[in-house]
Amino acid sequence: MPLDPQAKLVLDNLPDDLLDIENTTPLELRKMYEGHTELPFPKEEVASIEDRVIPGPDGDVPVRIYRPASDEPRPAVAFFHGGGWVIGNLETHDGIARKLCNASGSVLVSVDYRLAPESRFPAAAEDCLAATSWTAANAAELGARPGPIAVAGDSAGGNLAAVVSLMARDRRGPEIGFQLLVYPVVDCDFERPSYRENAEGYMLTRDVMRWFWDQYVPEPGERRHPYVNPLAAENLADLPPALVLTAEFDPLRDEGEAYAAALAAAGVPVTCTRYDGMIHGFFSFADFVDAAKRAVAESAGAVRAAIG
């Protein structure tokens, strides 16, 4: 189908320098990205928000804990923001974290993992695994129900959610009951049809993705490691049930759908939903994009059904 009019409106209002990799440093790019992610809408209220630092594999890891207004036993979700492993933080994804917390009725722990190129693979993945383990171990104290938790993320955060699920299986914990993968990075094949069809013009470009990979995993030989490239894993069995969301006009569309198919072939319960007419990043625009509202609702319902 054609580009959704609401997605086109988003594209038409994006500044030219939002992902300007040719003329900026990673630090400058972060500042520009942070400056352009503040939407002119009131932030959705949650019952409480708490910032903490927790022990990580190489120093403290900042987290932000969102609690919904509910006295019922609540599931816990570890959430990893997107941004190509290079940009993004707790603030850039505060809005969507609030929405997921409320819609799923979950205690949501958003993780401010280390960024590349200062901290390259596997720093982000190890930080996210540590935060997931901490969330599971401290569920009762956080106000969540003990037991399996969910992992969730968008884009590079979706990569980290998939990777943490693999790491937890391989290392025998923590217990993960569900993985929410929103247009995840799960491969590094820039020749897939969706990369060619959507190489430019839809916010995330093929050149930007090449640059993100160069920052996080500069050594090409390491890009086949399953803890950065889940589609390269030899065994996908015994992973948590998954919901994979993709967008039609997204370079990452085909790899997300290929990963969903690979999970299903390995016997993992999986739902894959393509949002036609949408672009990469649409999930964060739930204040004014109807498809994003549906995607958040689908995601929240899947979390509740799996671990709620």
C-alpha cells in the first residue's frame, strides 16, 4: 500500500539533520536526536517513576522504573531503547515507556545501557542482560509479580531483547516469558529487498544502518556472532514466545520477518505483524499516528497474555 498519510506527515516535518552521519560525531548526533524527540504532547501519567542505578558488568547501569496505577499483581518488563546502539537514552524513550507501562499494566524497567562507539559489542548486550537479571531478582521489591518477566525493545533495542533472550537461555537465567521485538535489528545483510526498496527517504536509511553497525561492531567477522546477529544463531529452540512488529517502509522489515519465521521453524510461538504504510520509528508516534496506537495496544495485549 502507499505510504500512510500520517507517516508522510511525520517525514515531512523531520529536520534534515536528524540522522546526519556525514557531518556530525556520535556525541553531536545524540544531542540532535535528543532535541528532536521531545513531542509537543502532554506526557501520559503513570503511578510512579523512579530513577536508580544498578550493578552492571562494568560499572553501574542507570534504569528508570515505571509503575502503573493498579493494585493487582503486575508483570515486569525490561525495556531497551532503540538508536542503533549509538544514540538514545531514558529520556528519548520516556513517552513510549509510559504508554507501555500503562497499557500492559506492567512494572517497566527502562535500561540506559552503554553506547557505542565508546563501548562496543558486547557492552550493550551485557548491560541489558544484567538489568534483566536484576529486574527478575527484585520483582517483588519493585511491586511486580515474581516469575517470568518480559523483555522488549525497538530497533536496536529489539536486537537487545532478542539477544538477551538468547543469552538467558544459554546461561540458564533469568527466566524470560516473552519477547517483544519492535522492528528489530536481527541481521546485517544490507542486500535484502527491504534495504534496497527503502534505502533512503523513510528516515532510517541503509547508509545510516551501515554506520550504526560500524560503530557497534566494526570488525566484520564479529557480525556473525548470535549475540549481535540473532539470525546467525544455529539454534533458536527453547526461546520465549515472541511478538515481532515490522513496518512496510523500513529497511529492517525483511530481517524482522525472517527472524519471526526462523523462530516459528524452531518451535517458538511467535506472532509477526507488519504495519503497512508505516516507517521505521512509527511505534514512538502513538500520540498522533493511528497505526502506532494499534501497535502499542497489540504489544501491551501480548505482554498481558503471556505473563500477565
